[in-house]
Amino acid sequence: MRKFFSRYGYSAVKLFVTQFALGLFGAMLTSSTLEENVLAIVVGIFAVAFYLFLIYMNVWDIGAKDKISVDCGKLESNPWRGVLIALIANIPNLILATVYMIVRLAAPMNDAVSAFIRMLAFLIEGMYYGLLAAITLGTRTVEVDGEMMTEGIPLFEYWWPFFVIVIPALIVSGLAYYLGTRNAHFSKLMETEYPESDREPRRKWFSKK
């Protein structure tokens, strides 16, 4: 385990920093769209997709580098390594989700503490802010200006979505690492091509031989 952290600790921290940056970006992007649920959901999907794309690119590079070490016999092959790296990067998310679960189950009426924990969560998971705020599950009755009204309960008031939003990063990281170790790509945009100036001299050299 020490060797694992020594080799991949920086990569895990880099994934978390990427998440933190995209979290702030996503929170700012969706905060102005919350009054329009459809728009908030569309923007939220874009923010999450962009975040997962960056995660994919980072972890794919890790897998591609590990392929060289595996081929040389310096590293054992492990298709789950990408998931483990992402799991370490998501430790802060899992800690906040666990604390939020405890608060919601032990003191469901303590809205002040719940709101504070949600604020911390949205600082690092802001790309999911729009989806968790715009999508509702169940209804409740509230009093507005002396009248009783029914409103939807946003997902962020439940504790379990904060565990669920960790899963996409784990899946994407596992897939990206696996494809990276096999030098496989989903798109030409992800392939590394040599400049023509680097390839052409080699062709000429071989043609002379």
C-alpha cells in the first residue's frame, strides 16, 4: 500500500484538485439558473460531463504510462488500479457524505447543520449542484404567506445522493485506466500523434536503407 501511495498519491491529489476547480466552476455556472429547472439540469449535465471528461483524460494517461512499466516487467498488471486511484481522490467526498448521512438520520430537523455541510460539499462537488437542486423526489407541504402549498423536495436534502455522485468518477476512472493500459481510444481527439516533421525524416531514412 505504501508503494501504491508513493506512485499514485500525486495523481490522486491531482484528480481532487481538478474536481475542486470544476466544483467551483460548476457551482458558479449553475447558481444563476436555479430558478429555471430545465436550464439548471442542462447546465448541470454539461458541468458533470466536462468534469468526467477531464477525469477520463487524466486517468487514461496514468494507464498509458503504467502500460510501459507492465510491458517492461516493472509493474504488475491490475485493471482495478484506476478505480483505486479515483477512490482515494474521492475520500473528502465520502467523508462529507458520511457526516451528512449521520446528521440527517440523527437530527433531520437540524437544518442549520445540514445546510453548512451541504455548503462544504458543494464547494468541492459544485458540478452536481444544479442537478441536486433542480431534480426533486417526493413532496412536502409548506406555509407561504399564510397559505399551505405543496413543493418538491430537492435531492440535496437527502443524504444518499452524495454517495451516488461519487460513482460516475469511479466508473469513468476505471474505464479510462483500462483503455489506457491497452492504448485504446474512444476518439481520434484522444490519440497522441507525432508532428509531420518528426515522422517524415524517419520515412526518408528507411527509404534509403
